[in-house]
Amino acid sequence: MRADRRRLDGYLRHVNEEMQTAKLASEVWLRSAPGHLVAENDRFVRSLVRGALARGDPGPDPLDPFLDDPAALREHYWQRVTRAKPTAVHFGAADHDELDAYFTVSAERSTSAATARARDTIAADSPAGHLFRSIDRLTGSGTSPAESCRQVLDLLSTHWRDLVAQCPAGPGGVRPEVGTVLAAFHEALVSGRLGRRPPQSVPDAPPPAESADARLTDAEARELARLYMLGRLCFSDGELRLAQRLARLPRLQYALLATHLRLVAESSATAARLAADWGTTRVLLPFTEAYVNRTGYRSPVIDLSPNPKLVTVLCHNVLPAVAGELVGRQADEHALDSGVLAAGVEAAIRRGVFSITVGLFHRADPPDTVRLSGFSRRVCPAATPFARHCQRWLPFYFDRWPGASPRPGQPPDATRSGSGSRSRSGVPGRSTAGRGSTEDRAAEPTACPAYPAC
């Protein structure tokens, strides 16, 4: 247990109530952990998540008292949220006064909008400008800007140390500027000296004594971080417009709220067991994206409430993927069914909305100077179990909407009880054989807790 406690203490030094996530610690606080500690913390979070999120085992539905009345379900959800809203707001939720405000899809998150912003605001000779040139280079070969961004960052993550070593230091041995390193990277990319998708190494051991830091200003670091978010903004304008209409459907809102409430209800027992095993509720910090502890994380009392930020996360990231499935079938929101919902969850994972490569930024002297020591692939640690939960229960509750017809081939009692046939995908009464495993696609190195996906 002493070794385990050491892992928890090491994790909490870099990811805690103040800095919240590894991503925010790096990009907002500019206090990233070194790469090898990021990898160690990732393994620790992965070990927690593996058994802590609900697996949706069959049993009595905790929402039965509310399922026949959508208004009652909404009221129950909102009551659960409001009693813990200050804690949820601290962990990323917007402080809205009404539930409907969380069902939002921003048109500014489209690939074209993000690319246009970059062209309008980024100076060509800035670090972000050099990175954007490299993204443009791969996009010009027929790849989407989002995929190009991911490929460029994969390459940077792999080759960063060599690139820094090849750039001359400044007077007095001052580390090279990030702009110089990224300009050299672009030249190597254009000349073909870099592969398109090399394997990414995971730093399991402390780095060599020779530093791989390069320097930039505070403003340049934040501009660079805004640009590489393009890697997650993979949806078209049309997909986002359709997603906005989907987010207003009462039946889909009902399914989203019920799916979230079920996750919290089924996670309560495992959360209590986890806190008891580790002797602190702070071990629940990796799960603040889904639920928060109403009494905070210094109290031994566990009282979980849904974090409404998750509703917005789903609207921003899953509903556009669902819309993409409808667009591919030349259909609109009126054709939405449980099968499209399940396919949309898979598509969201496949399109990379829950993963991104981020910079490892650190404050340095003199003031307004930041060091960039490399890049780290961040994948939502709950991507696999949460996707499994959504694939199972979003379609189920969509079909459970009062007055909805049972799914073809499934008896009404199975549809309403939650005890219908179970497929390999975990979606009651639905098979996805032949599509490939969502778990296989999502099983990448895990990342920060409460991944800020919205």
C-alpha cells in the first residue's frame, strides 16, 4: 500500500483541485510534469478507471420512478445538479441557470471555422504560424486539417528531442526558440526527411541529462495551444448544424440525461469502495468530468452528483458524430434512431474527439518566458468504459421514451425493463458484429482526469 500511496501522492502533486488536469496544468498554469512523470501518472489513472466506472451490469433500473415522465426525469436531474453546482462549476461546468443551456453545439467548433480563425489571427513567423504551415502542408496532400494536425503533432512528439539538439543555442547557451525548432521541423517535413506516422515512444524513464527544452513567450505558448486544438475539431459545418437540431430534440435530451444519471448511480458503490481503499476522496478526482463529490475532496463524505459539463461534452463531441452518421445516410434529425446513436458513439471515438497531443509547458526565468520540453498524447482515460456505457444506454433510453415504439424484433417488456438481449457491443438488443471493437480503437495511452473535452 505504501507504493500505491506514493503513486497517488505523485499524481496529486501535478493533478489536483487547483490544476485539475494534466492538460490544464500545462496550458493554463504552465506547470506541466516532466514527460516520464506524465506517463507514470497516466498508468496510475488508467488503473483507477479500469474498475471505477460503471459497467452497466443488468439489474433494477435506478431511474424507474422517473422514466415514464420526461418532465420528472429532467427535474430529478436538475435537482441533483443544483445541489452540487458550485463544485461542478469549479471542475469546468458552465454556471447556467437552466438545464436547457447545457444542450449546446457551437458552430465555432467546425473544422472550417477553426482553420479560418487560425489564418486570420496567427502571424506567419510565430511558433503557431510555423506549426500551421506544417499542418497546411499535409492538408494540401488531401488529408483533413484535423487529421493533418494530429499527424504533425505525432511527428513532433517523436522527433522533438532531435530537432532541439540540431538547433543552435543562443548567446550564453540559451535554449533555442520554439519558432526556430518548428521552422526546422517544417523544412524537414517538406524535404521528406520525416515519416508520416512513426510510432510514438512513451517516456518510461527520466529523460537524459541533456535538456530538450526550447523557449517561447507566455502569449506564444497559449497561441500554440489554441492552434493544436484543431486536431479535435474534426466536424463539418453541416454536421454541426444538424447536431444543433439534434440537441433540441426532447427525446434525445431525455436519453442523454438518463444515461448520465445511470452512470452516476452505478458508479456510487465503486466510488465509495475506491475512496475507502485509498483513504481519501481525492482519489475520485479523475472522475470529475462525469460526477463531482458534493462535499468536496477534502471531506470523507461521498455524495455524488452529475456534472452537467458532461452533457455539453456529449453535445459538442458525440452529437456531431451522430449527425455525421445521418449525413452519410442522406437523412436528417427525423431519421434518428437507436442504431444511429450507437454508430455515432463509435464514430466519435474513431474521429479522435477524445484525444489530442498537447505541449509540455513550464514557466521559466526571466518573467514571461516559457519552456516547451516536448509533447504528450492525451486520451480521455474513461474513453473506453464511457463509450461502452453510452453505446449501451443511449439507444436503450432513446427507445424507452414514453410512447416510443419498441425496436424491431424486440418484445416491449425487454425494451422497457433493460433486460433485453446483450450483444458483444453492450447495446441491449443490438449487434455490431463486424464493425470492430470500440475498446480496441480507444485503447491508447490514457491521459488527464476530467479531460476538458468541451
